[in-house]
Amino acid sequence: MIDAYEDPGTPDTRGGWAYLAWLVRCQPWRSAAGAVLASVWMVLLAVAPYLLSKAVDDGLEPGDAAALAGWTTALFAVGALNAWVSIMRHRTMTRVRMDAYFRTTKVVVGHAARLGATLSRGVGSGEVVTIGVGDVHTIAGSLTVVGPGVGSIVVYVFVAGLLLSVSPLLAAVVLLGMPVVAVLVGPLMARLQSTEAEYRERQGVLTARIGDLAGGLRVLNGLGGKGLFSDAFDRDSQRLRAQGYRVGSVTSWMQALGVGLPTLFLAVVTWLAARLAAQGELTVGELVSVYGYVAVLVGPVAFLVDMGYQLSRGVVAARRVVRLLRVEPEPDTGTAEAPAEPAVLHDPASGVRVAPGRLTALVGARHAEVTALVDRLGRYGPTDVTWGGVRLDALPLDRVRAAILVADNEADLFAGSLREVVAGRREPSAADIARAVRAAAADDIVQGLPEGLDSPVTAQGRSLSGGQRQRVRLVRALLADPEVLLAVEPTSALDAHTEAVVARRLRAARAGRTTVVTTTSPLLLDHAETVHYLVDGKVAATGRHDDLLRREPGYRALVARDADDDEGRDATDGGDGENAHDAGSSKRTGRTDPADPADPADPADPAEAAEAAEAAEAADGILGPSTAEPDESDAEEALR
């Protein structure tokens, strides 16, 4: 069986059948052993009726006790030997299936890791989950055909040969039975593949929506969209159920044929043998042996029908794996040298120029356009961006990833201790962690956890609040200390007081390093050294925050609009628990309540509190008074 650290090999991605054949070729000796053991096991099952007929004809009917004892002993020995062969067959085939399971898992996980950011653009999350949860099991199960599948064919031919010595008519009936089974089951296999493929597609889509629902329930509650999403999910579930019924209909026919055909087969052959015995053409022992042969064949025939079902499902699952494996990672053909010193990042498509060593903010009415710009600056997709005059796509990708970090506000958080979560693959010192934690205003998170940095954090940080998760992500980004940090909405889930502290500390922590943030928050924009105002994805104005507020009505309206939207939402949100108060409204207008206990960043630091209050008052004067109530939680995450 494949070792945990062994190279799984290069899969054959020409199609589902080719992939299944590759899994067999990866373990040729084990597959051959499984086929041989299964064939011997089934042949020995067919030998038992032959020995029984000899015991009847040579011992029981003439009254020869010695012959009867001899054939009985042989029958016992064959049974004992077959029991051992059956155990070895089962062990071998279990290893075959486990090898296929783990090899497919390693291939899929390895390819997903190589794809990186390309994975989410090329394959839906539900597709990946469905492959990992169900398809690998189906593929592994279909390889059972290697053992008992081959053995069924071998014993079928063997029994036909034995019957030929008894009666050519019976042998002909047995040999004609297989084409009849193929004619009846073949069309059902093709139909099963098509219906199963469509079912798997719908299942993948629904699985992705379940993940979205689990991660965004608070958002849906805050926006009042839970009912709409529930209705859409209900419709998709009904369509999936209807498709499942269609799959079940075909499956039930195949399973019925798997039981009914062998029984009918047994009845026909037994009836013919009985007529031949009545006519004196068969002895009693031969009649017994014919019945035994046909009874033995019931298992292989039923198994072959079931294997048709398993192979049909296995091919569908293998095609899904192949489709994932065909997604190619971003080409990495760059050989140019990266700038030796901090240099300008320039995006010709938007006109954005990011000066080195400065805190730059990107502001746009359409989040998708700003995010697309960040993706180009970080080389996550096709890009014409230059860094120090050198195109990013002309540089080796690993060099770009080491120098430019895109820190998304919804980036994955993996399970582990808080120290492991923020450290990533690095081993930062305690002093580095302390500086990053302070810069992200995450002191209270560490102090509030029972074991501090060694406290466990669940996957995606579900044990933390929205604001805490965002600050943990910021700590991780600061510890990475990239040459260029591109932070997407790094403070969107924080209250005004905490955001004011983060804004000041972020600029200080990244002093001399290139930092780009996307935001519409006046508290963060006020600390930016350069602000690019984007309209339709292009730079409409550049300057400092206060300068743009004076001379750009569109910019001023954009920064104020989110505050107005949140106030309106706050007025209609009353009484819904943590969503009753829209903290986002207070945050974006810059207002804060000195007595607000929500998510304090550093309550013991009067200087920082005073600075946060000043920033809040400044923004208040620019945007006008707010009617939002004091922050009580990280409910702004739900409302965003």
C-alpha cells in the first residue's frame, strides 16, 4: 500500500476509464494476486459440486464406504483450503482498495496545493468537497472488479467446461447466459452514468451553498436575506432529490436484475437438467452436480451485474477527479530578476502607482473592481503590472509570492494553537509575535484566551468573533513581513475605537515598507500617505484623504454613503440580538463612545484613547453627526 510520504505518481488524465486503469497499474503485483486468489476461490467453490457428485455416484449409490469416505475427505480439504484462500483474497483486495483511496487522495490534495489561487477560479468549493467526501470512496470500491470481477469470469468459463462434459446442451445455455446479461444490463449502465454524473454536479453545487450558508448565516440574518437564501436552497434541494430519485430508479433496476437474472438462470438450467435426468441421460450424481454448478454461478453472475453498477459510478467519480487534475496552475515561466531595492508597483490598466515605503489606500465604489486591481498587483491572474519597470509575470512566481503578500479579510484560518495560526510556516520569535499582536490591536484576544497564544483555535477561527478573526489575520500578515503588503479591507469588522488604534499602529509597524489597503473608512484613510480614488476601475483622483474630501464630491459621497446606509439599516434592525446595533455605522462615521466596552484594543492606554477620540471627532466633523447607537459587539461583520 502507498506510503504516506511516497510519490503517488503521475495520473492518467485522459478520462475516467484511463484513471481507473492507472490505479491498477500502480499496484500490478497486488492486483494480479487479487485476481488469482479470487479466481482460485471461485473455482474451488465450483469444485465442491463435482466432488459431491463423485461421492454420490462412486460411493453412496453403489454402497462403497471407502470411496464415499475418500470423496468426503477431499471435499473437506477443498473447503478448508478455500477458507484460507478467501481470507487472503479479502486482505489483498482490501489493500488494493486502500491503495487506490490514499493514492487518489494524495494526488488530489497535491494538485490542489500546486494550483494555489487557481483552484478557486477553476473548480468550485463544492466540487472539491464532493470529491474528498464521496468520490474517492466510490473509486476505491470500483476496483473490486480487479479481484472477484476477474474471478467471476474465470469460474463462469470453468463451470461451462465442466458442464460440457455432462451435457453440451446445458453448457450452451450457460455460455449464452452471459450475452443475455450484457444485453439487459448494458443500457442501464450507460443511463446510470449519465444520471449519476448530473446528480454529482447538482450535489457539488448544493454542497458549496451549504458551506456558504454555514459561513455567512450571521450576514444573512443581518441583511434580512435568510428567507430568500432558504427558499433558493429549498428549490435546489428539491431538484437534487428529484435527480436522486432518477438515479435510484436506474439503480433499483440493476439491483433487481442482479437478483432476478441469476435466479431465473438457476431455474432454467435446473429444469433442463431434471428433464435430462428423467430421460436417463444424466445420473443422479450428475444432476446434483449440475444443480451445484448453477448454484455456484448465481454468485458470480450477481456479482458481475453489481460490478457493472460499481464501475459505472466509479467512472463518473473518476471523471470528476480527472476534471480537477486537468486544471492547470498559473504558468511560471518568469526568469527576470526582481528589483534589488524597493520599487514602484504600477498597474497600467487602472493607472495606480504604488510608491515604495508608503501606506497607500485604494478607494472604489465597486468592491469587485478594487479586488480585481489587488489581484493584478499580487499576480493572481493575468496582469500587466510592473514592479520597478519589470513585469510581474516575467518574474519567477515563488519570488513574487515571497515579496508580495495579498492579505484578504476572509483568508482561511487553519485549526491549531493561536501561535501556530499566526506563525504559519515560519518560526517567529516571541518578540516578533508580541510586536505583531500589538500592531494589530490583538492584545485583548491573547489575554482573553485561557492559555494565551497556546490556546486552540478552531478551523476558520469559528471560536472567535468576526473582529477577532480579522485581527488574527492581520497579525499573521504582519508576521510574514513582506516587502509589499496588499491588505483587503483589513479593518472592516472592527469598531471605531479599535480601528483607530489599528490604523495608527499599522502605519508605524510598516514604516519604510510598502503597504496597500483597500477601504472606505475615514479612520484608516486619514493615516494613508496616498489615496487613489477609483471610478470604473481607473484612477479618477490621487491625493491625501482630507484633500480628496475637499475637491472630489464623488469621493466624499462614497466615504459618507456607507455610513448613511448603515444608519438606515440600524433603524430597521432593532431587536435582533447582536444585529440590533449596527457598529459599522459608528465605525465609518468615526463616532465612538468613550464608555463603549466593545472589543477594547488597549483600555489602559490613555494616549491611544485620546488619539482615537480625536480621530473620531475629526471624521465626525467631516461626515456630520451620526444617530447610530454605541457598539456592543462585532455585529458589523454580519451587516457587511
